[in-house]
Amino acid sequence: MAYDEALAERVRERIEGGAAVAEQKMFGGLAFLERGHIVVGIMGDDLLVRVGAAGKAAALRRPGVREFDFTGRPMRAFVVVAGEVLDDAVLDDWLAAGRTFAASLPAK
């Protein structure tokens, strides 16, 4: 699966952070990691966000959000945000959510 390079560039511009940030091809798209943990990913035109199991229900109530079902079973810590709702403010908000969750985990 290809990923939206323009969306990837928008994420890169916002998530810069030196050695703590890495990009890795994953799930057929591109993932952005901090301290070894996935923050967000890009699959096609959509944004994959790691919100944690406790944050998933609230995330699913937001516009353009659905469960991340990659293997036939929804992954409990991730949601997918439709690309068409990702204006700059919404993208910034989702990146903050993903970074906050990743920061709550011990470094790998």
C-alpha cells in the first residue's frame, strides 16, 4: 500500500525532534516513532494514531475516526483518522494525542 507523501511531509514538519524521532515503513505505510514507540502512521491518505486502549473510545467519537482493523481484529490502542478531515489544526491535535501517549511509555 502506498502512502500520501504530502501528508508524510506535513507530519515531518511538525514532528521534528532530533534523534528521538524515527521513520519506519510499517503496516504497508510509514510510521513515525519517538523513543522507539509509534506515535502516528500514514496508510494511504489516512493517519493512524496511537491513542492507547483507554483513549480509544473518546477518539472514536471524533469526526472521521474509525477503528484500526489491519488483521481482521481491531487493534485496541490505535485509531485511523480519514485524510479528508486532516486540516492543519486537526492534524496538530492528533499528533499531540499520539505524542502524549507515546511519552507515557518507557523508552525502548
